[in-house]
Amino acid sequence: MNIFTKSNSVCEPTKQVGFVTLVGAGPGDPELLTLKAVRAIQQASVIMVDDLVNDEVLQYASRAARVIHVGKRGGCASTPQRLILKMLVQEASNGESVVRLKGGDPFIFGRGGEELAYLEAAGVAVTAVNGITAGLAGATSLNISLTHRDVAHGVLFMTGHSKPGDQAVNWQQIAATCHSSKLTLVIYMGVSNVGFITKGLLQGLPSDTPVAVIQNASLPTQRDVVCKLKDLSTAFASEGLTSPAIMIVGNVTAGLQALSQPNSNLLTDAA
Ligand code: SAH
């Protein structure tokens, strides 16, 4: 909408000031959206939707909103991050209320920090709205308390897929720290590297450390597998687990062996 101002008796349009809101869309289940996220989606004139965002959350968008998918799933090529950044600046500069919709939380392995810094440097007003991150949603879906005080002093969120050019994660060191400091380990983006990750973890954690793998957390297609660390790679192959999945490593998952989950595959040593 344009606002008209008077200048020398002539009405001239002045541009509305645009802005960007980085919104966490949560892990998939639309009921896990925050009220703030819903309000931001409702008020947006442009919505740029990332990979892993469940399209069902777009039910809250205005019919007039322009929805741009920039993810790579479903056979589409993903939009390069550089182009996404430019598009965000462009849309906001055109006076649009832009929502940048991201899976989970925008600041947990979501490049939200990079986008925020770029927009601020370009002089674009930007704020962020939390979403429920996949690690928390996956844990809660199995009634796992990530910091159960009987067995954990804290929780560590790690990526299994570092930025190109970065040094590879030292999984042996991470495992040793988790073991000595009683930390639960939650691994994102680890599917394609599961063999390498497991090998490293086995050098610092007992081989019978329980692990839960949760694929498509919070969605009707959720699958979960519980096994021992030594069986993790085999479990991925035999169960055909694919991305997106998170792994939760540590004794907080031990009780799951006794649970009867309708959609769980409880693996034994022999599996
Ligand atoms: N910002 C997101 C994470 C993006 S990184 C968040 O806070 O959740 C992408 C990784 O997140 C995936 O490789 C997978 O490890 C995890 N992930 C995202 N959605 C998931 C889901 N519904 N179930 C399981 N893991 C998921």
C-alpha cells in the first residue's frame, strides 16, 4: 500500500518501508508453530520458503502473499544462498513485508545468523521469531528428556556436515567430552556421514551407549529407531533411514528400550 504525501500541492507516493522477519517454521507439524510465527506469516506480503518447511504452515498466509520456494527437495534445484540474500534485500527495498520461513529454528543450523548479518549490513530492518528445532521435537516425540538430571548435565547440538572448507569435526574428542561431562549429543545433518561419525564416537563412548534416530520428526511419516552405538551404521542401512533425521546419543535414550512405541523399531544386538 502506498501512502500519499503533499509536496508543493502535488500528491506524490512515498514508498512503504519494507522489512524481513526470519521465522522458524518448526519441524513440520503446523501445531508446533509459535503464535508469533503464525502472526508473521499472516501479515507477510512475500514469503520465501526454505527446504524442509512443511507446506501446511502456508495455510496461514494471506491469499495475496507471493510465495517463493527456494528449497531443493522435490527435484527442484535449490536457489544459491547468495541469490536468496539479494532477493531478500530487493523485496524489502520494494516495501514488502518479507517472511523468510525456515525449518526448525532460524538460528540452529539454519543460516539465520548469516542472513541477519547480511540484511543489517544492507540497512534492512530484520527480526527473528523462534521455531522448535528438530532436535527438541524429535526428543519430545519419544518422551526423551535431553537433560534428565539423573544421567545428563547438559546437551550438545552438533552438525554432522560442516561448512565446506571447515575442519572436519573430531568425533572422538566430542565423544570423550560427552562421556566425561555427561552430555547428551544431538546430531543434525549426519545421515550421509553416519559411518565416519559412528567410528569416531566409538573411540570415546562405550559401544553399548544407546542411540535414538528420528526421521521426519513430528510428521505423520515419522520413523524412529533405537539401537546401540556400535550398531548405528548398520541400523541406518538395514532400516533404510534417510534425511531429514536427527540422532540422539546418550543414556537419556536408555529407557526407550522398555517403551512400546507404535511407530518404533526397537533393534536388538543382532539387528
Ligand atoms: N534449522 C533447523 C535445522 C536445519 S539443518 C532446525 O532447527 O531444526 C537440517 C537438518 O535438521 C536435517 O538434516 C536434520 O538433521 C534436521 N531436521 C530438520 N527437520 C527434521 C525433522 N522433521 N525430523 C528430523 N530431523 C530434522
